[in-house]
Amino acid sequence: MEKPPPTTARLTTSYRRAVLVLCALALSVPPAALAVRAAIKSNVNDVRDWLPAHYVETGQYRWFKERFGSEDFVVISWPGCTLDDPRVTQLTANLRERSEQHRPPGEPQLFSSVTSGPELVDELATDRVGLSRSQAISRLQGTLIGSDGRQTCAVVALSDEARTHLRTALGEIRAAAAEISLPAHDVHLGGPPVVNDAIDQSSAHSLVRLAGLAGLVGLIIAWLCFRDVRLTLMVFVVAGYSAMLSLAVVPLAGVPLNAILITMVPLVYVAAMSGAIHLTNYYLESLTRVGPALAIGDALRHAALPLGLATTTTAIGLLSLWYSDLAPIRLFGVFSAIGVLIGLAMQLTILPAWLRVWPNSSAAQPLIGQTSDEAALEVEPLTPTWQRVASGVIGWHGWFVALSLAWLAWGIAGLARVETSIQIMRLFSPATPIISSYAWLEQNLGAMVPMEVVIRFDASNKQSMLERLQVVRELHGSIAEIPGVSGCLSGATFTPELRSRGASLRGALMTARLNRTHPRLIEAGYLYSGEQEEAWRISVRVSSGEDLDYGVFQQQLRAKVEPILEREQAEGAKGVSTVYTGAVPIIFKARRNLLDGLILGFGTDVVLVVVSVIVLLRNSSSGLLMFLTSIFPITIVFGLMGWAGWVVDIGSVMAPSVALGVTIDDAIHFVLWYRRGISHGLSQEKAVALAYAGCGRAMVQSWGVIGLGLAVFALSEFVPTFRFGALTIALLTASLACNLIFLPALLAGPLGRRLAAPRTTAAV
């Protein structure tokens, strides 16, 4: 039997390998889907876990939890929930019963405590505390009782187990409310666990609900670009499966998903889509040059360098986010870098295999209307529209460079005005149920954001318990006067008003009376008594309103607390100190680090990209080009935000990483096409025109498929997802303008001449 020609044998072998690759892809889909499901179910968000362990704020919060337990509480109230409403008693009984029923043998209860406004009023009005009913109500106003003296609530403190099963705990609370015939729309829940659960659900639902719509929009636009069903499906399978695998890696690494890390999925989708579009265009060009049999190998030879260079620089830049102090941003950087590398692997394996098994031979016709330069370099001719764009930019390149630099200067000036916010309630749109619930609770009951002030008395302090309580009571009253504070709970709330000081019979009697409340204060979590220290807790309720600046609030708080402690020390008291902890200090610290992380992360990305391009292309001018094109989109868009007074929040930090990857990808392709033209003896102007012909269409296709597809996320009710979608389309639009106007204008001028110098014109 006659042996097949070598070329035919190679094609047969490559076809078999391609089939094996696609079979492996099909077999890997079910386990990958299970891993994706596990990742989405693991979605957990708590701002208190964002800061690293070595931070003072983190250490103080850990110290607080060791002595007083978790500050996770859930407030339950409804219209008509008054002190004489019997449903309050029924609800607390149901909650205690459910907590006990849910507990497995040997495990802690779901709720560490359950109480209510009426129960605490009755407790304070007993002989042990000795308050009148009106005095008891006054002490609880702004926390468990509203300003009208009637509206009240039930309060559930969650156990550590409940924190890890938050959805179950909140479900039990809602079920207990339904048992007493309370309509679900009338029940308002508040507290840190409720916010965390709302973030979990909103972030996951926005991704699941809008990802399909984004894919559909991108699919339609891709078909309009390629006019070929096969190529469109191939590109989308590569991008979609890359995003799927990147998400599947998260649970395999034992890391829970969060609202920031989840934005890795569209980033990987964007990067893989951009690369697949460019590779597909290389393939279509190779069809006209070498025919269907050799087109795939030819396309890979031409595309491997720009695709690898763009992916490597993007991955290195993303890894630089590891130096951020915010844990979600660090995880985002690491897993996004893994994801874009997975995307590159999919582009170089799955897409060629699919093209081998399902080739596109219809485009393998000689191109008509080419110039001699285009024919020699084997690219499609410029359409009349592209010819007008290219001739305009090249002819007026000096003006376009000057105009672009003026825009950069304007953007840089706007960056100085950028403000950040990490207000938790800004994560939700006004239509989200938690916004209306919090507004109702804060209007009718009191503030919901906890801030903890702990007064520490160490072993050197010789004050009596009565004297220490007097200090706590004075601080309690002083803190309650700060704007934004609706009320406080402390040992002063649950003890009688004892004013006598000094060694006297009356003082001894009052101390004895106070000692009877000592166990109750420890049980309630407002007093810690150890061998080396005694700590008194003042739990402050702070408004969640957007007009409250937590940084200013902390200054006001210290201004109230420090003078009182300084006076005590001046009177001879030793070993007295204060710890400020809880959600507010951590939110403020995270807010300060948000902008620092954005600047550090993006700045490091740009530096690493520039250095990598200089090393790989062996030309310093290429580094300057990459630097200018890298900073252009973010400077313009974030500069506009600064001038317009729009705040940068947690959802805004991730978008620049997406835009940077696409910007660098497009810029590298354009510069390499320009270098190819120069290496073939073309003039600067013709080399720029060649670059337009070689990748201009792919840039517009990438913008349409990626930008308009991800713009769908701007429809989300979860504000970080909305900001991500809106900023991504804005940044990608600025990136497209940069790479089709600013970059070609630079190449047509003196910078392009340096890039075209004979000593640096290594052929590509």
C-alpha cells in the first residue's frame, strides 16, 4: 500500500489530535460545572474579613471577639411592633425554639441569645436595677426602642456557627416571623449579617442573571462582525469556557467566592474573547495566503508572540495586586492572573482544534483590490472608511498627538479630585429591599451600624467597680451626643444610677447592689473580667446614611472620649485605655486603602507592562508607547469622575484591570504590524496604514463584542456590578479611541521614527 504524502500524514495526525482535544473539552465540562456551582454557593462577604491580620484594626477586632464574642446581631421589627404587641413575645419564643431545634447533638445553638425591647424594659424595671418603666424606656431609645417610646423590636445574636450558615440562620428568623402571621413584606431585618447576606445574594444573582444576557449580546455582535456562525460559536466557546474554568479553580484552591473576586469572571471572558478574535482574524488572513490546509499553523506562528506577550504582561500586572492590603483585591489579582493564562491556553489549543475539525474554507479566495504593499504582506485592503481614518490620522498626526496630550493633562488634573467610598449601603441600588428596610428601621427605631468602644482597666488600676462604672456612664452619655449616633448600649444601661463615690456606708451599700448586676453584665456581653484586666464595652449605633463620613465620625468620637480619660488620669487613675473597634473603623481603614490599592495596583501594572514590552521588543520607544496607551483610558475616565464628583467605590477598582488587558492586547498587535511593515521596507505612513489594515477591524470587533457585551452588567441592581459594567464600556471606548487615533498618530511622528530605526528593526 502506498504511503500518504508527508503533508497529508501530518494533517491526518493533527486532525486526530484535534478530535482528542475536543473530546477532552467535552468530558471536562461536567466536573467544571460542578466546581462552578460550588464556587457560587461559597459566596461570602464580610468587610471585617477584608483587612490583613497584621493591621492594628484587625488585631483589635480579634481582641474584642475573644472577650465579648461576635457583634453579629439581627434586628427584627415591623409596623405595629410596639411594647404592648403580644407578637413580640411570640416571636422571641419561636426564635428560641427554632435555635434549639436546629442544634445538632453536641453542637452550639444557632442563636447565642434572643431578646426584645419589652423583655429588657421589664428587666430594667425590676427591684434589682430599680428603674421606673419610663426610665427603662429612655435608656433603650435609639437602640431597641424608637424615639416615640413605643416602637420596638426583637434582637437575635448569632453564634459562630450561624455566621458560617448565614442563609440558614436568616431563613429561620423569617420562618419564625411567618409563624405569627406577619406578612413577609412587613418584616424588616437589619444588622451586619443581613447586609452580608444581601451582598452575597445580589452579587451572585447579578452575575448569573446578567452573564447570559451579556453572552447573548456579544454573540449577536460577534455574528455581525464575522458573518459566520461557526467562527462566532468557536470564539464564544473559547471565551466562555475560559471564564468557566477560571471560576472552577476557586473552590479547588479552598477559597470562598466574594463580591470582588466574582468580577474575575468577566475579566477572563474579556481577555479570552479579545485574544480569540485576534487569532480568528489571523486565521482568516492565512486562508487567503496558504489555503485551508496550512492556515491554522500559519495563523499560530503569527499570533503566538502578540497573544503571549499581551497575556503575560496582563498576568504580571494582575499579580501585582497581591501587594494590596485588601484581601478580596489580592485574591482577585491572583485568580485573574491564573484565569487569563487559562484563556491563553484555550486560545492556543481549543480554537485551533476546532478550526481543524470544522474548517472555514469559504474565505480561502485571493483578495481583490490589494495594493502591492498589502499583497506582499498578505492582508486585506483598507475599506474606504478605514482609508479616510488612516489618512486623516497620519496627515494630521501632530494635531492629534497634541489634542490627546491635552486630554491627558485634563484627566490628570481630575484624578486629584477623585474621592473614594466604601459605604456599605452604597453597594445596593435604591430599589433593593434592604435599602427600604434600613430606611424604615433607622427612621422608626435607630441606627444599625455597630461601633464598639471598650474601656480597659489593667491590673495597675485601683478604682472600685463603682468608680469604673461612673467613668463608663459619663462616656456613654458623651458619645450619645455625637451627630449620627442614635443610641448606645453599655453597662450603664443595665445598672442602677449610683452616684456616691468614696469610702462610706452608702457607697458600700451601692457597691454591694452593683455587684448583684455583675454576672448579668458579663452574660449580656458588656463586661469582661479577667485576671489582668477588666473591660467595659460601649456598643454605639451609627447611621448607615451616605452623608455620614466615618473618618470624621471617628475624630468626633475621640474628641469626646479622650478628654474624659485624660481627666481621670490627671486625678490619679492609672491603667485606663480605650479600644475602638467594630465595623466602622474597619470600613474606614478599607476605604483609605481602596484608592491606595487602585493607584498602586494600576501603577505597578503599567510599570511591569512597559518593562516587559521593552525587554521583549528590545526597544525603549515601544515602552514609552505602551506607557502612554496604558494610562490614557484610566486617566480620561477617572479624571472625568473626579471633575464630575462621582465617587470611586469597590466596584470601580476592578474595571481598569479589564481595560488594561484589552488596551495592551490591541496596542501590541498594532505596534507589531507597524514593525512588520517597517521590516519589509515600508515608510512610516504606509506601515501605519498596514497596521490599520492588519488589526483595525479586530480592535473594533473586540470593542463591540466585549464592550457592548459587558455593558449589560450596567443593568444590575448591585452597584459594584453596575459600576463595573458602566466603567468597563467607558474605559474600552477610551481605549479604542487611544489605539486607533493616539497610538497611530504617535507612530506617524518622531516616536515612530525611533521605533523604525535600523538598529531596532528586528523582524517580527
